[in-house]
Amino acid sequence: MKITIALLFILLNNDCSMLPAAQGASDEKETVYVCGSGNGKRYHLKEHCRGLNNCSAKAVKTTVEKAKKEGKTLCGWEK
């Protein structure tokens, strides 16, 4: 019961830092997608993530490692 309440509190406060990483996201060679315009701040695990809806360019494949080096973080829809 205490764990459930703690997880609910974390999710309500939008702080997922204490939750396990998204499945597969720990593999730095994993393919992810970024907005091809170069202006995006997030990377996405799925090519058709709803976080890419506002991207005016085509989604581009890259790796988690490259996306992180560019200062991108995981999309909030996929946390």
C-alpha cells in the first residue's frame, strides 16, 4: 500500500526519476527518433510518438548516445 501511494505521488508530481528507465532506453546504441528540423529538444523511442506531432520536418533515426550528446532528453510521453 505504501509503495502504491509513493508511486502515485511521484507520477502526480511528474517526477519519474525514481521509476525504472523506459524499457530498452539504457542501451546507448538503441535507435531513437528526433525531429529533423534540428530544433527539437527531445528524442523519441517510437517513430510515430505523439510528441513528434509538432515536428514540421521528417523524423530522423539516430542513437540514444548521439541524441544525448546533442542535449536531447527522452520525450515526456514515453517516460
